[in-house]
Amino acid sequence: MRLYCYCKKCKAEIITTKNYSDRGELSMYEGRDIALTCDACYQKDSYHPNDLIAEIRKSVIVVALLVFFITGGAIAFLFFGFYTDHLLSESSAAFLSDSFVFVVLPFVLFGLIIGMEKRKVYLFNVYRIKR
Ligand SMILES: [Zn+2]
């Protein structure tokens, strides 16, 4: 999970990577004062878990895009093979109406991967601990 907060001194964004599902877990393992150093002004300060905000990791978007292109490419390849084999057959119309499901599959997978990450980010951000 990618977390960020704003530097207390210069307001620059401080980015850190932690693998906790919510702020309760974060404070349980790292305490109520999380020491972070600003990359812009090198000021080391402690931040409350509520100050840290989760955001979607870029790597997840990359993975989702890869899955999209791989499944999309595989389906396009299969379709191309089917077309060249069955171009003149009568069953191709029926096949095409049934196979609409496969055309939307890359979009569904892409949405699922992004959706899962969005949900994790949402669950982290919605849960605040007592100060
Ligand atoms: Zn700073």
C-alpha cells in the first residue's frame, strides 16, 4: 500500500510504502508516531496514522493494463483463428453473439483488479483511529 502525507514544515508530499490493511493495524505495529523524513527539506518528524493517506499503487495499474492487453490479445488471436476457419459457415453468427462475453472479459478483469485496489485504499482511508 502506498501512503502519503504532507510535510509539517514545507508541505511537500512524503511518500512511504507500508503493508497494512487499515490505520488500526498500522498503529499497532508502528505506534502512534510514525517517523518520516521529508525528501524535500530533510526534516524528520513524527506523523499520526490519521495523517497518512492511502492511494492506488502505480504498479497495480501497470499489472491491470498488462492483464488487459494479454487477455485482449489472446481473445483477438482466437477470434482471428475462428474467422479464418469459419468465415463461410452458418454457425459463425451464433458464435459471435455467444462470444460477446469474451470480448468484455479484458474490461471485466481490468475493472476487478483496479476495483480491489480501490477498495483496499478506501478501507484504509475510511477508518480513523482515536487521537
Ligand atoms: Zn519538508
